[in-house]
Amino acid sequence: MGLDGKVAIVTGAAQGIGHAVAWELALAGAAVTVADIESEMGQALAAAVRADGHRALFLETDLAEPAQIERMVTTTVAEFGRLDILVNNAAIVGRTGTVAEETVERWDEGLAVNVRAVALGMKLAVPEMRRVGGGAIVNISSVHGFLAAERHVVYDTCKHAVLGLTRQSALDLGSENIRVNAICPGFIVSNRREAAAFGTDEQAKLNEAIYPLRRVGRPHDIAAAVRYLVSDDAAFVTGVALPVDGGMSVQLVDSVTHKIQAVMRKDEPAGPPNTPPLREYP
């Protein structure tokens, strides 16, 4: 799944899933633009990728600002000469509320970053991909894109919209050899979620119990799926919404309930987490 000679943009790449995706694409041979609003972490990542012998550029990018998305694309092409891959990963998460509670401001904020920025990034990337004979776009949606979580109306609506945008664009752009796919992560534990997920063995077992694979996800699980979807190995794959969720979304609610009850009854004794450690990139 080599990407030698390819150029990629990864949004929200300074940490978490985006960080792992940027590394995976660079290690596969692609030049990578690290686009993120978090300047210090983004610069550190790009520097580390370059120090490991790969091409990387950091661009401080506020995806709520259309002009900055345009700059992200034009600067990437000016620096690397082409654009083959776009990974729309950045999103605003963690906001909760019902449709009766959410404000206009929170709707505007969520839709601007989680939906409009995805569409605008694609709009600006497509002409560059046409110039090189095609390309691959991966939009990071979520299991929230086809399921619903209580009091997550803005986020869930946005992730549903990303799937619709992905399918529509796969249909519209396929004749130009531009493939568009989505990945729907489950619960992904990165550095900032480590303590909450694995503070105690009991917490770890409860978090892991709801997954048929008996572990939660790591950023490299998503990055590996992205690497596949942007590679020539996936040349006949487009319009897909790929769950990477350890099987969580295939279950009935009562199945999850029984698993949690088993942990609480100690039928599944607490012990070290089954989830593998975070992957260390060079």
C-alpha cells in the first residue's frame, strides 16, 4: 500500500486520530500537510515527520474560516506540486444538548467545522485531483453517523450529513477517478482520553465490555483503515461508510446491557485492559 509520490492533506492532524493518520501516510511515502488550529502540536508533528526522513508541512488552519481552507489547499500544492489525498478528520466534539436546548450559535459552530469545512475542502481539492488524473478523499464520520446518542443532536446530525456528502460525492466524482469514502470510528482512546478510559481496571473492563472484540479502539486502528482507502489496493472502493468500531454497532442494546451486567457481577473479572497500548511513531 505504498503512497510514494503522493501528496496528502490531513485536517485535525495535531493529535489523536489525525496525528496517527499523518504518520501512517508519511510512512507509506506520501508528503503530508498537517492542518490544525493547534499550532504548537502541529509544528512538532511536522518537524518529527521531517526528522524521520519524510516530507511534511504544518499549516495553522481554522476550518471555520473558508479563506483558511483555501489557503490550506493552495499552499500545499505550491509546496509539493500536486494534491492526491484529502483526509477530512477535524471536528468539534463533546458538546451535548437536545434540539430544544441547542442555540443558533452552537448549531452554526458545529455545522461550520463538521460539515461545511468538509464540503469546502472537497470542493477545493477536486480541481487539483483532476489535474493529476484522480485522487482519494476520506471523510472521518463516526458511528454517530448511523446511530444516535442521547443529547448529541448537533454532533450526530453533522456526522449523518458527512455520510450523505460522502455518498453523493462518490457518485458525482467517480467518473473522474476521484474516490470518496468515509470511516465511522467507535470509541477511540488517544492520550487525552487515556485516564478516563483506563483510570482503573474496573473502568477499563466496563469500556471494553461493550465491544465484541473486548477492547476499545486506538488512533492507529483508524489510521490503518485510512491508509488502505487512499491506496491503490482500494482502487475499486468508493461510497463506503466503513465502521471501525470493534463490532460495537452490530449489536442489539440488550446484548450490550448483558455484557455490562456481567462485568458488574464480576462474571468478567477486572484485570489489565485488553486494549493495546498507544502506538509510538518515530
